Amino acid sequence: MIKGEYGELTDLASSHRCPEHNNPLTVAWHSGVHEYVIRCGAGHFPEELRDNPGITESWRQGEELPGPIQDGVGKAQVRHNAAPPSMGLTPDVEGIPLTDLSTGEILNPDKLLALARYAVDAGLDPRRGHVCMMYGKPYATLDAYLYHARKSRRPYTLTSRPVRQEERADLQVADGDHAWLADLELLETGEVYMGLGVVTAEEMAEMSKKNPTRLRSPVVHGKPWQMANKRCRRDVLAQAFPLGIEPKEKEV
């Protein structure tokens, strides 16, 4: 069973498939272990994941994300985030984690609705996992920036790679940390951006506050290079495609 933070598990699930059934993966809250886990479409919890190069590459190029959730279609993908009926929330908040992913604070209905409005105002869709709360502030995910970049219709190239040994001192990357660099070029203007993603040694070794015998994030511990790669891509996309800023219409 693969457990960890919601945002990072979502990134993993989006770019992998179940090695046993070749099914898409989702993230679900497991009441037995009281943590988010990766779940196969067949209903079981895989111990390992298989890369899905086609999905990874298409999302890297900013391909359109899946459409909004429809009644009776794909509900299982977001039901683990849906609020209990007693909270009286609308479907607008489906897809938003019910807790602050850094502090574990349970978000009340007002905060969830405010987070959903933030997503809509920024041109995002909360039902697609575009936003969550981190340390009490709205946080747009990598999926959100890929979606926003795609909507802009501005052609770009995006590549990423591990930080080289000779670059670590200049970038102030400590020994034991995993670091990746991303380069993005806007093809119309030639503008170039660089993003840095780091997973620290302390982060990899951090234990869960709720259960000190378990790692806080087994995914970060087991695949720090992959998390660093995703972070650098989010960083560079956020620079090149700031939320709330739409490209000007070209004059005819």
C-alpha cells in the first residue's frame, strides 16, 4: 500500500498505472490507516507502480486534462474528497482535500468554498484537483499550471534534468538533497525561464506526527528524485504562466 501526502500521491497516480491490472490510479482516503493511499481502478491498493510514458509526456506538453466530473461518471475519482452530507457543502468543492495538506487542519465549509472560488477566479477547476490548502494558504498544483498553460495556447518547450554535481554549490543544494532543474522557453517570444525543485534529506527522513513509527511521506522517501522533478516543473510553469494573467488577444 502506497501512502503519503495527497498532492504528491495525485502527481504519482496521474503518471502511472497499476502494474497488475494496467488500470488508471486514483487517490483515496483509507479509513483503516488514516492516510491517503493510491488505489487501482480494480479496487485494490498496489505496492508498486508502473510508468505510463504516454500520459507523462502529454501532460508535460500541456495537453488538456480530463473533463469535469459528471453525475454518475468518475465519481469514485473524487468521492474520497467529497464532504459528508452533514457539512452541507455543494458539489463545487468536490476534488478539494478536506484538510490542510501541511498542517492536517480540517477545513470548515467556509474555507472550502473560499478555496473553490479562488480556483474559479484563477481560471482553474477545483473538481480536477487544481487547488488545495498548504499552511493555511491556497496552493495550485502542477496539474493546475499545466492546465493553465494549455488554456493560454502559447507554444512552449519544457525539459527537466537532475542538478549536476558542479552546479550544487551555486544553487545552494546541500549534500544528501535531491534537486532537479527545469527549463521552459516560450516559442513566440524566446523568453526563457528556469525552475528548481528540491527534496531535502530532512524531508525524506521526517516521521509522521500522528504515528511516529511511520514516515511522514513514504513516497518522498522512496522516490525523492521524482518529487524534485515535479516541483521544478511546477516552479517554472508558475513563472511562465502566472495564474490570473491571460494572454492578450492578437489583433486581426
